[in-house]
Amino acid sequence: MSADLIGKTINGYEILSQVGQGGMATVYLARQRSMNRQVALKILPSVFINDEAYLQRFEREVRIVSQLEHRNIVPVYDFGEFESQPYIAMRYMPAGSVEELLAQGRIPLPRVAGIVEQVASALDYAHQKGILHRDLKPSNILLDDGGGVFITDFGIARILGEGSGTITTQGVVGTPSYMSPEQARAEPLDGRSDVYSLGVMLFELVTGRRPFESDTPYSIAIMHVTMPPPPPRQFDPDIHPALEKVIMRALRKTREERFGSAGELAGALRQSLDGIESGADDAAAPDEEATSERNQAEPVVATTSGPGPLLAPAYSPSAAATSDTSPAGALPRARQAAGSRRRHIWIGAAAGSALGCALLAGLVILGATLFGARSRDGGLSASATALELVSEMTSATVVASVSKLATTTPPREASIGPLQMTRLSLNAAADATFTAEAVFAAARPTATQPAIHPVGVRERPTLIPELASVAGELVYFAKRARDDAEEPVFEIVVLDLTTRETRRFTAGEGSSTYPRPSPDGRWIAFQSNRDGDFEIYVANRYGGQLKRLTENTVWDRLPAWSPDGDWIIYSSDTRRDQTLDLYETRLADGETQLVYSDQWRNSHARYSPDGQHIVFTAGPSVLDASTWEIRLLDRETGASKLLTDNAVRDASPAFSPDGQRIVYVTTVGGARALASMDLSGGDRRILYTGPGSVWSANYSPDGRFIAVTATVLGEDQLFLMDAKGLNAQRLTSSGGAFASWIPHMAGR
């Protein structure tokens, strides 16, 4: 349902206007004719009506709130269905939400205390009833016109006794900016998790910003787990130490060290404010335990224009690898080398019999690893004949492919140099691997499942006619439970948009995220924290031939390919303070060079299709996302300019296939939405505003469709829509994020 409902009457409710767009529902102001009163009508959008999980969550909210009768919990009047879409009628709050109140400016401390006290009263009541909210945040706290404060949105709440004796969650749900460390780790929860979320909200009410900000939800979740929160006085020196002490205790990583209940937090807040007003000194000293916790991490250099120092992740080594950290500014196309940064050589000399033997040996090992598994239906292993066939075909394919590519690929110079030959050999080895996979698939009985670790075929609603012509493969990452791991891990998944079959991208141990395919479709670059900090890895499109491109002790994140497929650009935390520089590494030999550095936070870089420009997220403050803008860099001249310049978060840009437009994530009415603009920053258009909170988008190769990641009820899901942002439909049912189309390989 959309704005076309305004003026209509559904089941006795006359729709007057749209007042909000939540994570999974649109909220309208309506008049209930039978009672002649205004109500808020919360309606599930049509994009979710075929999803049983979301229908159950919608109904769950009604069932939970019906058990809660408290003066600070929004009451529900009615629940029904209209044209297959369920709705909830609830009390209308004319003063909006606390999020909207925050947008108007700093809130006086007495009102902050009043908000926290009323929220705490409702939370303690819910906890006593065995209900954990799990998604407490300013947008879920509503206000009436008489000073009343009300909690809403119990759609992902947990009821004590459902399946276990404690309040638990089987997966990570909630909003990353406000979730507790144990919630981010998918551990069993109790009421102190909501206390942490209330502490985050208190931090925001007092300072005007959240303790942690990043360009992706997963980065924020990691920060909640690993990084001590910044002291509120870092942002406002006028904050009293007694008030800071209360906030820092609420944000302890270990729940046993937090306040035992929301009411205890509210009481400590009131006591600190009363002491400040009376001039008492007994509560003025900072919390010694909180100070000790902060000092466990190594302090780092402050940002140029930021509010102050940010503490390094707790697991980061004390010293980073040598690197160029001088503010180099924008570098021209000639590429200044960061000579002190370690090179990670991928493959050395390309020609000669040594390479041929190494490639063949690697392919045999890869074949044994990927294809020697027992088949599901007969317990059969790959036959000796099949192995011999693969050996013959792969070795012949490598030689033939290198020879063919060397004669048909137009060289940039008069002759093919070592780097070009290395790249040709890499591509030929990948092609041979794909040939081997095809041979094994053909050698198996037809009833055998595909050999590349299938995730399975998931039932999804039939695509609407406007999207039915979509084709190709999407690569993305999702959280999956594994038998050999205590906790779920992030893994890369490939979805065939025609057959709807998914397969795992097997690329070693650990969590792998943010995959980006090469322009020729042979390779996938991604980030992984398998060695303790994030590094950039590359593997072929089936997960074989895995190589690590970066090797240091800082975070390297969010890779993307140059149009010719020779270079991979990424963000690196060279100063260990989350101000990020842009580097690029050459695929053939691992040479690493600095692209852009100005001591701002520079991230999520993308090349234009012609390679002339790079667009990326840039901001002077690490923690204040409202300072983040979209910057465009000219590779030829080194000149750059901000395409956006406003007081809201702009991030995650990507070029259209023709290079004429840029899609990016912006903020509309407090929610993240998808927008587009031209390369001058003009002709701005809002493409998509919900449902869900958008944080990533990429065009299809033909420019007709956009794959979008949106967070709905704490879960990331993939949505598909046309290039105008219309006809949105959800693609995934079990989670998915950061999708890109894998280019079609010619001849395959």
C-alpha cells in the first residue's frame, strides 16, 4: 500500500495522511468512524504479504502488546486485514518520536531524564512479564502532546518461555547502532541487553550522536563488541563527569557490570542530575572501572576535524606494519607508490615450465578438494577416469588459453610484458578450473546434487511482471549456521536469478563479506577477518585459487575492481583511528599504491566504468555520520569535489553501467533511503524510501535493475527493483547483504 490509500476507507478507518515509514510497515493517520477518533494505522506493505515470517512478526506484535497494559506502552485498539494486507490500529501520538525530537536539536537534560524514566518504567514492566524488546531506539519511542513517552514496535520482542527457560535469540536481530555486544554475538539475552540499548539512546540524547558510526551495519556491530565507547565529554566538554559516569556504566561490554535494570539506570541518572544541580561533589569523579576499561585499548591519533581521539579495536596489535600515513591528498593517474607498505606478491614470473607445473599441481589439489566429495545419492567418489580427464583437460586448457589470449588480446605496449603474461596465465588457470568443474558435473549421475556445496533452492514468490526478465547471478554475503562453528558465520553466496538456486562460495575458513566480482566475471574480491583483522582476498568465481592480497595489522575493507580488472581499490585504517585512506593493489604482482589520503574517513570507493573517476564516501568525523558526504575524484588531474554537502548521512555510492549517474544512500525523514544524482551532483532523485533501511545498492550490467540491501526488523534482506526505484520486491528469505551481479563470461 502507498500514498494512493489516502482518502480511502478500509474496514471503517478513513485514511487521512501518511505519517511514517518503518522498517516493515507504513503508518497512516486515520479516523476510526465508529469511535470518531484519530488512530495510527500500521499496514504491512505488499512486498511482504507472501512472506510468512513477516506476517507472523506482524501478528506477534499484536499478541505481545495485548499482554502489556502499561501507561508508557502504546496501546493497540484493533487488528485486521484488508485486501490480503494486515493492519494494526493503535493510539495516535501527535508529537512524533524521540528521533524527530532529536532532529530539532539538543534536548535539555531535565527532559532527557523524563524520557529515560518513562522508558525505563515500561521496560522493567515488560521484563517482569518475561518480554524483552530487543529493538529499543529513538524511532521506537513515541510522544504525545502532554509529555507522555511510549514504547512501540514489539515486532521482534522475545517472550520468556518460548522454547527455553531464558530470553534468547536464535539469530542477530535488532538495529546495529543500538544493540548490545551479546546481542551482536547472537548470545542468550536478558533484560540487561535492553539496558545497554537504553544506554546508547541516553548517550545520543545527551551528546546528539551515537557512540559508534560506520558505513555498514556489520562494522557498527563489530564496534559494539570490540571497541570501548568514546567518553561523552569527548563530544561536549561541558557534560558533567557524574553524568558521564552513568552513561559509561550503562555501556559496559560485560552485562554484569551494567545497571541491573532499566529503573536502576534511570535512578542513577536522576541522582547524578540532582547532584549536579545542587553542586554536590560526591558523584563528580569519573567511573574508575570505566576509565580502566578505556585504558585497556591503545589510544590513537584524533581525526583532523573530528571531535577527538578514537580508541583502537581491542584485538588490534599494538604496532601496525610500516605504512605511509602522511596526508598525500589526491594522487594523479600516475599513482604514487606507498613504498614502505608491504607488497604481497600473488604470482611471480608467469612464463616457463615452473608455472605450468605449479598451476597443474594446484588444479589437481583443487579438483580433489572441490570435486572428490562423496555424492549424496550413491556415496560415489570421482572416478580415476574422470580425474585423468580433468588432468589432461586442465593442463591443455592452460597452455591453449594462454596462447590464445596472448595472440588475441590487444596489448597496451608494443609487446606483452611480464605483468600482462601473469594476468593471462591467471585467467587461463581460472578457465581451466571452470572446465574441470564442468567435467565433474557431467561425470556424475544426473540425480547427484551440484558439487559446489549447494545451499539449496528456496521457495520465493514469483517475480512480478516488471521484474520477470531479470537474469544473471548475484553474489552477496549472508549469515549461516555451520556444524563446525559454535556461532553462525558470514559466508559468500551466489544466487542464480533464473533458477533461484543458491550455492556457497567456498573460500576458506572464517567469515567472508562484501564480495565484488571482477569485470570479466572470473574473480571475486572480498574481505575477511580470518587472521584477526580484515584483509583483502581474491578467489575465482567458485571459491578456488584463494589468495590474500593484503597482509598487515590494520583493517583493509570494501574492495572494488578497476574497469580493466588489473587493480583492486579498498579502504585501509593506516592510522589505526578509523580515518581511512584509499589504496589499490595490482592483481598480477601485488604492488600496492596510495590513491587518496586527507585524514578524513574515506571508504566505499568505486571506479567509474571508463576508469576516469573514483567515487567514495568521505567525512571529517569518524563518529558523526551526518558529516559524511559523497566525493568524486578525477584520476587524471587528481582534483576532487564533494557532490553532496548537507547535514545528513550520505554514503555507499555506485556508478550506473553507463557512468552517467551515481546511486547512493542518503537520509530522508530520519530513515536511510536510496537516491541518485549525475556526476556534477545535480539532478538528484529519491529512488526508494522503504520498507527497510537501505545501506547498499548496485545496478545490473544492463542498467535495467537495482539490487538493494535493506535492514528490516534487524535482518538484512535483498530487494530487487527497476532502475527508477519502482516495483520493489524482496528476493531473499533467510538474509542477504551487499549484492552485485557477476558479469557473464563470454563463451560460457
